[in-house]
Amino acid sequence: MSYHNTSAPGPWIASDASQGQPPGSAQDTPQGASGGTLATSFGSAVTSLWSPFNGLLEWFGELGIFAWQVMRSSVRRPFEGRELLRQLDEIGSKSLPLVALAGAAIGAVLALESRHSLIRFGAKSMLPAAIVFSIVHETGPVITGLVVCGRVGAGIGAELGSMKVTEQIDAIEASGTNPYKLLAFTRILACMLMLPLLTLAADFTGVLAGWITDAFSEPILFSKFIHAGFGGTAFSDFLAPTFRTAVFGLIIGTIACFQGMRSQGGTEGVGRSATSSVVLSSLFVILADVILVKLILVFFP
């Protein structure tokens, strides 16, 4: 009789068994590991891109909710007139010297640079008009907005941030007073009312400094300088650029109050609120200026 041993492994079985692996696993394992690495890398890249974008969306959402709460509280009594007057003095009167000095510096620089350039092109007689047009249309409003961003934005962010971390805002709310109306709306409205007036002050000091600088190089009467500068200027040239700073005031007040009232983390959080108030309000003022200039050119050609 002959016996057939059907359980005896063949050569390929013995080879794979000696390595302790099933057939084909020596080639499949590196490919699976490579695919897993690629998937992990792709997931990490997506997460790194989505996380900042998601944070930005959350910030805009919280800002929209904050703006809605301020708008809703602004039409309810009481109207906090005393606090509004205090903020008008804090934002307007105390910012006036800095804004006037910045406007004068810009006017002097424009007079020096424009004179040199216009003489090269044989248009020295256009110097007063160039100074007035530049200051009224663009330089005065933007400089005023950025100066107020630095002074008022940081002040509001730090003040409300310190009130938040010391739970003073919670105490105001517990006493039955709406903090959005008392703390936020009064400051936002004061910024909107004071920015156009501060812009006019910056325009005046800028034109005055431009005349003084020009008079040092070539004596000219102030009345003649003003007549030449404002000769081709219409009322609409003042109206739209000046009142667009009310939008700057809305941006500065809203962002500064929002950043201050969401502060966390003690004194470090107050510092972050003040810094972010200045940075974000300055950024949004510049972006808003680009959009508003385009709209002004469309509606006030």
C-alpha cells in the first residue's frame, strides 16, 4: 500500500512560514504603510488650513452677535446721556491735540514733497490746490482714522478688558443695567460723532502747515493760498470724504468694545485685547477706506 501525505507543505509554504508571515504580506505591508502615511499627511494639512479659517469664521460670528446686541439695546431706555457726554469728551477733546499735530506734520511733508515734484514739471502754481486736494480727499481722513485707532482703540480695549477680567461687567449686568448700552453703544456713538469733527481739525492744521511751509520757500499771503487751493473745490469734495470717517468711527468703536468685552486671562488678556483692538481696527479702517473711496467716486464723480 502507498500513502499520500497531503498535509506536507510545499516549498512556498515552508518559505513563508519560516518568516512567520502569511503569503504575500512581505509586499503588501509597505504599500499599506505608505497609503496610511499619505492619508495622515493629507489630514494634517487639511486640519492646519481649516483651523485658522474656522477661527476666523467664529470671530466674525461672535462679532455679528455682539453688533446685534448693541443695536437692540440702543433703542431701549434709559439712553445714558451722561455717559455719552463723557465719552465725547474722552474721545474728541483729548484726541484733538494728537490729531491736529499729525495733520500739521502731513501738511508740511506734502508741501515739501509736492513743491519739489511740481517744480520739476513746471506746475508750481498748482501747489496750493495739490495740498488742499490731497489733504481733504484722502490724507486727512485716513490719518485721523489711524491716529484714533491707536489712541482710542487701545484705550477702549484696555478699559473694557480690565472691567471684564475683574468681573465689573458682570456686576453691572447683575445690577439691572445693560452693559451693551452703557459701555459699548455710548463709545461707538461717540466715535462716530467725533471722527468727522477731528477730520476737519486735521484738514485745517494740514492746510495751515502747508501754507507756512510754502511761505518759507516763497512768501505768499494766506488769503491768496486759500483762494488758489479752494478755487476748484466744490462742497461735495468736503462732504463725502469727511463723513466717511463716521464709518471709521463705527469700525473702531465696535471692534475695540468687542475685543475688550471678550477678554480672558487676567492682565495678559487685557494686554492682548488692547493690542488686537489697535491692529484689527487699523486693518479694517484701511480696507473700508478702499471700498468707500470707490463708492465716493461712483456717487460723487
